[in-house]
Amino acid sequence: MSESLRIALIRGDGIGIDVADAAVAIIDRAMERIGLSPLAYEPILAGAGYFADTGKDIEPGGEIRAGDADAIFLGAIGLPSIRHADGTEISPHLRLRDRFGLYAGVRPVKAYPNAPQRLADPRAAAIDMVILRESTEGLFYSAAAHGRSRIIGDEEVHETLRITRSTTEKLHHFGFRLAQKRKARGKPGRLTCVDKANVFPAMAFFRRIFDEIAPAYPDVETGHQYVDAQALNLIRNPWDYDVMVMENMFGDILSDLAGGLVGGMGMAACAEIGDETGLFQPAHGSAPDIMGQDKANPLAAILSGALMLDYLAEKSGQTGLAEAASLIEDAVQAGFQQNRLRPMEFGSDMGTIAVTRELLTLLKD
């Protein structure tokens, strides 16, 4: 590799600092195993702690620097005790999604052996699906970070749910291509459109665009579900689903529900991908109640790092990066199979440092 790829590293708040550092250590070890030059990390200060000190949620020029990097890695943002005057949390990452058009929110949901399973049905051990959440529009279009709400005194607040053809077409194409990739890897390769088309014209529009695009991918089996029925089915028969594509708020809620099926948010990796760059972060929050106590499960951040390496492989054409991503994924799988990964989140005995150290050993072996 002639020049190192540049990663904007936003550690953020709370356990975000610990899990980001864990992910960096694992990424570096996997890159070393493949014989690749290490990534170049460029720290950017942002988050609630930074806001408390400076009155700004990200350092001057931070947004521009993040966009100039090859990818963005984020630990966690926000502290419940530090808020804006209107009661909303500090959330510069929502502005990054909007600024860089990170429309494709990829949330893998995978059950691992020896990790807690919330469903008694033995088929739950094989849960392996992806929630594809549009990340720039929907109801989050009116998120406080964007200042788009209409506030009428102390009597009313109006929020706008926005669905545009341009973004929705890109999202659905991304979903179909993702289903094709998973099918090539032996997964079902089925894509389900999740909406509320029976009530909202915006959701009917979202579904109509899905149906317009589907004929271009005849190899992908498709289906439709209303979001309330999908929530029920994620409890009743989640093993029947592969990739689900949905609006922003629906994805925010269902991805947490799905994460609970496979152990908890400490396993919830996330990629947010646009046309020019991608942001990668664990989907959990900053967990200030356990910050600095070596209790956080770093696996969501580490698996987000693997997603970042996959993205960089496709973006740069350097296939070795995809091999490094596979090494991380395989090490996590082997670690659970051999009962060598036992996060405290699951009531076991391994904190952030121990889980990271064991994964480093697995990668070395």
C-alpha cells in the first residue's frame, strides 16, 4: 500500500473512548496479519463533553476534516446530563449524516454461540440478518440537530417526515445489491420492504419506488411488511428474514429490538454509507453509568471496524482490506464458539480490556 488510508477518529463520550480504542487495536492487528500498512487515524474532538467545555459540539473544522478522510469511525456521542436548552442531546453525528448524505444505515444482527438468546426456539441460534435503515430522511429529517421543527410557542411542535425519490432510489438499489452479496455468500438473499404504506402517503411512495426497482434484480426474492407486523415477526420468526429496508425512525427502533434478540446493544455494529464516504460506529450509546470501569462490551465497535474495512476495500480496490475484515469476523465467531469471549454485558467475567486482549490473541493465533 503506497499511502495509508486516513480515518477520522471521533472517540466521543463515555464508553465511546474505550470501545473506539479497542476497535483501533483490533483493526491494526488484523491489518498487520494481512501484511498491510496501518491506517492513519486523525482524531477529531466532538460530543457532549467537548460541548460542556467549549459550547461547541465538534471542534472547529472538524466536519470538513471528517469528510476529507477516507472514512469516519465514531465511538459514542452524548451524555444524558449534558443537553441543549430545549432538552435534546448533543448529536453532531446526526449532522454528519445529513452533511455527507450517509443514507444507507447498515445494522447487522447475528447470533453467536454461547451468547445470550432471548428466544427459546432453537432456530434463534441461526439468526443472521441485516436491517437497512435510511439515515438522512424520514422522521429524523426534523431531528433537533437540523433545526427544522416548527415550534409554536408552548402549544405545538410540528415535525416533517421527508421521503425523496433520489435518496429512496439509492437506498433501495443499495438494499438489492446487499441482498445479492449475501446470496453469493450462501445467505437467503431476500429483501423485505418495511413501511406503513396503508396509512401514510410518504410510506406508500417509499414502497412504490421499491416495487419500481425490484424488476432490475430478478435474482432477489422480495417481500413487504408493515412496520408493526414486522416488529411482531422479529419476535415470532426472525429467522425468516434476511435484509429489511426501511425508513429512518422505523430502523432506529427495530434495530434495537433485533439487537436484543442476539445478546444486546454491545453486539450492535453499524455502518452509515453515502456516495462519497462512510461513518462506522457501534449502535449503542455512551453508557455513562459504566464509563471508565472496564465493563463495556467492545464487540459492537470492533465489528463496526470490520464493516469499515469491507467498505474501504470496495472504495479503494485493495482486496486485502476485505481479508482483514474477515479475519476479525472469524475471530469473533471462533471466540464465542470456544467460549473465550465472555463480555460482562452478558453477566460473564470479561471487561473491555480482557475481551480486546483475547481477540488480539485469537488474531495472532
